[in-house]
Amino acid sequence: MEQEKAYELYRNLIKIRMAEEQIVAEYSKQEIRTPVHLCIGQEAIAVGVSSCLDKEDFVVSNHRCHGHSLAKGLELQPFFLELYGKQGGVTNGWGGSMHLCDMEHGVIGTSAIVAGGIPIGAGVALAQKIKKEKGITVIYFGDGAVDEGVFWETVNFAGLKKLPILFVFENNKYASQTPDNMRHSYRDIRPIVEGFGLSVAEVDGTDTIAVAENSQALVEKIRSGQGPGFLICDTYRWLGHVGIVDDSHTGYRSPEEVEYWRKKCPVKRMQQYLQQQDSQHSDHKMREIEDECKEKVLMAIQQAKEAPYALD
Amino acid sequence: MPWTKLVADGRNFSDDFSQQNKENRILTYGEAITEAIDQAMKLDSSVIVLGEGVDTAGYLYNTTSGLSEKYGAERVIETPIAEAAITGMTLGMAISGLRPVLMHMRNDFLLVSMDQIVNHIAHWQQLFSCNEGVPLVIRAIVARGWGSGAQHSQSFQALFAGLDGIDVVMPATPYDVKGMFLGAVASARPTLFLEHRWLYNSKGVVPSEPYTISTGMAAIRSEGSQCTVVSMSHANCDVGKALEELATEGLSADWIDLRSIHPWDVETVAKSVVKTGKLLVVENGPVRCGVGAEIAAFISERYWQYLKAPVFRIGWPGSTVPAGPKLEEKYYPSFDEVKREIRKLVEFK
């Protein structure tokens, strides 16, 4: 990958990680009064996928939408204004954390009902196809969503009509606290989805470069009219389903498992990659990116705190 | 935008229209909706129809036949029986510059897509402030009789009327079904468009050119002084017949066809109640928690000083429609019952 592009990916990773770490730092002050579903540990997917997308491509996201939106271009200021319920937030305080959007950057909407956004994304893609537009639609969902009938209905229709969709399956192993082996009679979704005529790729969802390269291959197929692609991403959320703490003490997952995945940190992996590629300058350049990003995050939070509440 | 001018030109009352109309063309309700769909597609290439049966034999009671030949299969989309997915896709298309019209043979099938209608369509504009709104229409037909029974004859106007983000309409005449359909397609808001199968053969004057009727406007079908009768959809048929017979006894009433369930025409209903002091709502559906319940509550809250009697309601006795012919006959309010209730209300002291 080109060095400049790799640094852009790093910038996006840091933007999401720092934004969410600051949410964690601020949350106990009870000024952010909206349930947060953080994606710490999963950032590589949104960043890698977004690196293959253009402005005319749309994204439909779910309750865990911070990373998807920020990676596609959502600015930090309207993001934090929304979390604080203030004027100028992306939905002016109506949606909160689970309903981000940013039409300017193609984040067309977000559903907090599991799998609810999937058919909507298919409709967006169907419109792109009918209008003969160049763009594609990315639909993000987790392993909880594949339990839903509407997921399978949509996969079927997308395959039938060869819609320009990239399905991004973020398999973080748990639907809230319920592990996938308590929910799925199948072990491997790949052959099932392939049976619907979708092109499938599987990737380590903590490796940003691998996500970017695999997405690129699928996106090219989709753009050339070969029908939908399906990216299976092996990933993990470090914190609980909702909120700001690692909930492994509650017993549904082990602290060892969390530790295993923390070692696969997407940010650290990207740092290692850049150090290998650009050993002379990477430390300096990464620090610059981090400092710049930290300042932006802190400023956005400060502005959000000072901004007036959205009242109507 | 082909719709801006059409809406601005919109005529709103069939009575006014038919008096001025020289064309005097008579169509059935079924023919009128068929023509409306065709004209919408002709007017605007962003109008897409989709649903199970729109492009296969049957063509939703022949209301979509010939459309795919005329406008192409890309605009007339036959779908799998996947109500949730196709409803979500309808929303996705509406926020992407198209004007989709989703079609269901029965009201009952709407429920399979409840998550998309209630959790998504109804909130979308409030949450995401789309520049062009959410211009989609969901057509669904209320059936009745021949043992259609519990899951093929329900009428769900009241279930959806509480949602801010969706308009619910129930046209009862050929003139209205055409104008309200074109109005719904033109509208930037999602519209649930509920037809009634038993109205399909009813006849009336329908102008050949396209015209729109906006939501939220009731039609006064006849004027009188002794009470106000509000009805909707097929329930209008019994009311009309009852009032005609009662007129021979010298009884006169304001008869208001609600047409639009949400928003409903508060002004027209209230004005009439202020005049007559008595109100009966004839529901095309179960009485309990029906549209009549909302109207009765509203009128009682705001206009109680004008009321000379409690608000009366007639409708279906329960929510499970029976199939057997004798059970069915007993279940739906008869025209005699409507007549009796009107007389009772007028005589109330």
C-alpha cells in the first residue's frame, strides 16, 4: 500500500480510537446522556472498508455506528454535539449515539434495531442501480444481525437482483452477551452466503491493511456489476455491548479471551506496519497525527460542552 | 419536478368537481386506481412499483397489468414474499431520490413488516431530515367476506394512525382513489394507502387528466342538521344508504367521509359537531381503540360544551373476523344497525 494512504488509514484509526477513549473518560460525568456502543478493538474494519469508498458511495450502519461514520468522513464536532444532545449535532439531538448520519459523506442513516438497516441499505443500492449511478452501498452489521430473518431476505434479494452492495459482517462473537454458538446451527456462514450468489472474502478484522485490500477486491467486483460482495471480518469488542467498561467479570466471556484480542489491537498493528514500511519517519509522523487528533477531539468535546442544548 | 405543478393545481372536493365537470366520465374504483398508478408512472420516471404479484398473473386485482411492458421490469419489480425486506427497501429507495410504491394484496400482510414501518419509516424524517423527505406509498387492500376470516380481512387504519411520521388514508370513491393516490405519490411524506376490495366495482365520475387530493381533508357527502355522521372507506356505503332512507322520515344529518385518517380533518368534523351537537363515528374496523375512539376523545375534550349527547360509535365487535357465512353476517354492522344508531342519536335527550 502507498505510504501516504497507509498514514491516512492510521489517521482514521486514531480519530475513532481517541474519540471513543475520550467518551470513556467523560462518560461518568453524565453529560453524555445517551447509551454508547463503542467499537474499540473493531476500528480496523470501518477504516479499511472506507478506504475503498468514494463520496457517492453510501453507508448504512447500526447501533455501533461511531467508527463507521467517523471513518467515512463524519467530522468530530457534529459527532460530539450529537452525543451531548446539543444544537448542531448530526440529527440535532433527536437521534443520539445510535442514529448518526452525515449525508455529505454518504452516511445515509443508521438503525438501532438489529438488522433493521440491512434492507434499507438494499433499497439505497437498488436506487443506485435503477438510476445507473456509479456508487455502491456498504451495509455494516454484526453477528447478532445474521440471526434475523430480514438479513436473509435481503441477502436473497440482493443476490437475485445483483445489487451493488458490500455486506460487511463484523463478527465480534457476541450478540449482547449471547455467544454465537448458542445462536447458530451452522459453523460457517461462508458457503451459505455463497449459495445466494454473493462474492465472499474472509479477513482478520483487526488488520486494517488486510481489510482494505480484501474490500478493494470485492468493491471492484461490485462496481463492475457482478453483484453483491460479502466481507466476513473476524473481530472483537474490548468493552461491553453497551457502556464503557469491559464486562468480562459478568461471566459470559473470560478475561483471557479479552486479553488475547487486546493483543491484536488494530492501532498497534498499524503502528507496527508503518514502522516496518517507513522506519525512519514513522514514529515522528504517527506522533504528529496523534497530537493533531487529540487536540481536535478535546476541542470538539469542549465545544460540545459549551454549546446550547437542542430544544426542538 | 412533475408533482409540484400538479399539486398546486389540485382540486379537492369531488362534489365541486362533478358539478363543473363536462367530461362526466364514469369509472369504477378499480379502474380509477389502475389509471392513477399508470399516470403516476408516466408523469415521473422516479415512480417505482414493487410487491408480490405486481408483475405476475393477477396483477393485484388487475391494477398493475401492462405496467412492466410499458415502463420496464426495472420500474415494476416483482418481489419475493419478504415483506420486511421489501418494506425496508422501499424506504431505502425513497431516501435515494425515487418515489417507490409498495403494494400488498391485504392489510394483514403489513404486519410482517411492522418493524420497518414503525421503527424505521415512521421515524426516518424526524431523525435524519432528508432534503426530499421520505416520498413513499404503501398500498394495502382491505378484504371482506367469502370467509376471508381472521388473517385476510383486517383493517389497520387505527393501528398506524398514532404514528407522527406516516399519513394514513382510506379513499372511498373512484374520484378520491385516483386523486388521493396521485396526492400520496406527490407527497414528501410516507403514506399508507388503504383501499377496500368491496369498493372496487363502485362507480363514479373520474376526470381523465391527473389531479391530486392532499391528505388531511375530509369530504362532506351530504348536509343536514340533526347529527354528524363520520365514516370511512367501505363503511360509507351503509351510511349513505341509511341516510337516504332516513331522509324519507324527515331526518337529516351531516355525513362526513373522513378520507384521511391521519391527519384527520379536525376542522370539518368540529364545525359540523358545533352545528349539530351530536356525533356518530362509523368505523371500518374494530370499535375498541379505533379511529372513532380518537375522534370521540378529541371532540369531548375540546368541544364538550356543544355536545347534546355522548359520542356514539359503531364498528366491528372484536378484532378476530370470523369466516363462516352466518358468523360473518353477524359480525359486520348491518345497514339496519347503522340506521338504528343514527335514529337513536337523533332522538337522544
